[in-house]
Amino acid sequence: MAESLWATYPVPENLPPVVIGDPSLPLVSIVTPSYNQGRFIRETIESVLTQDYPNIEYWVIDGGSTDNTLDVLREYERDPRFHWISEPDKGQSDAINKGWSRCRGDILAWLCSDDVYCAGAIRSQVSYLISHPGIDAVYSDAIYINNEGTPLTKYWARKFSQYELLRICFIPQPTVFVRRTLVQRTGIVDTSLHYALDYDYWLRASLNNNFAYSSAEIAQYRLHEDSKTIAQIVRFNPEIERIVIRFFEYDGVPQAIRQRRNVLIADLKLEMAINFARANQVTNAWKYLRASLDYRLFRPRLFWLLMSIVQAKTRIPIMSVLSHNWIRVRSKW
């Protein structure tokens, strides 16, 4: 079933040749979904093409940008590792699927058009996968940066747990590198999702693939006024709810997780309440708090909700400071 879904993304004829600098190492294919990110995409492209890894195939799949994005893309056409298309699409998920269908690499990744790789990122993740043949996907830590690329704080990941992943997405998307076999088994990125598409993909992939955390700073995750994480935080809520509820319908979900469904749903409702509180929508935050109590009377995440409401009302960054330090501690467990 998963492989058949790729039939909707047929491989184009006459793909450009790949560049292999070291035949002893696998080819790595990177896809950047793009739409009107001309002010950031040059830095994204440079972060890929200046890597010290010898075998790179890089595709930018643009959705028909109307800013200066295409001018930037044309500047890199002479690099034989770099390829791009620009045409209307169905969103980020569709662009990733288009890109991955073109990729020939044994290892795949996607890097959004406002994020960047740290120096040595590709070599680091490839080395991990080579030395751990039983691992299908590796992820690491990231650094939050602002518009100008100034570091803000660390995005701490943690050791993999399917149960914990259902509670919160602790996997920094731009740090993830996966084997082609994972993509073949998992299928396409869900084109009906526009906000939590990576979260959905990692959960689905976790049913029949092995994930591992490697402690390293691999990517810089940009926070700016137009990024989904900042500008559209509450729009994640319906997608996250749908993803978690749907997860329990899949075959292969461990019985131990099924037995804790009510606890997970309570946490889900509280996470949605926290997102509303962060957006200063306190009425909706209380609504989802009440919904969480239908599943479990008390969860530790209730504390974070209350801190989020205090922060929204006072503009004192209590939640931000506490959350950052808690995630840092939790990442060491």
C-alpha cells in the first residue's frame, strides 16, 4: 500500500546525472520545498552546497514563487548537484513528494527554505547511519535562529520513544536523515496536512522503522514572523488531533500504547490548550483544558498550560524560560 502511493508521483524521464565524488559513500538526496522565501533561500542553498560531503543531489521544488526566489535559483544552475523546478503545487507535502520521487540517493532528507544546515551536518548523519545499520532514521539537536541568523536558543531533541513522540514532537525536522527503505515502507507525505506533516510522517514511520537520536547540532531552525511555528501556531491543533487519533487506527500499534490512550488524549488536549494560550486565545485554552479533564483529571502538562496563560496575560516569559530548561533536562534522560 505504501509503495503504491508513490505511483501518483511518477519519476520524470531524463533526470540529470548524479555527482559521485567518493564511490565508497552513499549518495544523499536533499529536497527543499519552497514558496516565496527569497529572502532566506540563498542561505539555505549555500548551507547544502558548501557541505564537506562528496555525494550530494539537491532539489529545490518551488510552488510558483512570485518574489525573487527564481532569480536566486537560477544563480546555482551551473552546479551539477543542484536542480530545481517551479510550478503550482498542493503545498509543502506535495513539494516534498515531488522532490523525493526524483531522488536517487540511498539517504534522503528535506530542508525547508528558511532553515540551514550546520557545517558537517550531512557527513555527521551519514556516518551515524553507516555505523548503525539497524537504524532507519537519525535525528539530532537544532538551533533556533532569528531573521538575521542570530542564534536564539537550542532545540533539544531526546532519545527516541514512540510513546513520548505521541505526547510531543521532540524530533527537529531539519536534522532528520532517513534511509530510502524507510520512505518506501512509509509512503508519501500526507498532502492533506500543511502544518504537522513532519509529525505525522515520523509517527507513521515509527511503526515499522527504527529511529535514533545522535547528540549533535545539525541544523538551524529559523523563527520569524511568517514561519508557521510563530504566525500560525493554533492551526497546528486540528492536524495534531487528527494525527494522534488516526494513529490508534493503524495496525502495529503496541498494546502498551493502546492501553494508555486516555492519558495520551488528555495530554493532546492540554497541548492544544497550550498552543491557544501562546496565541493569547485564553477562552479556547480553557475549553481544551476542560476537554482534557474528560480523559484524565490531572496531568503534569496542566502546569505548563497555567504558565502559558500567565505569560500571555503578563508578557513575562515565564513559560519560555521554564520550558527551555525543562526540555534541556529532559533531553538527557
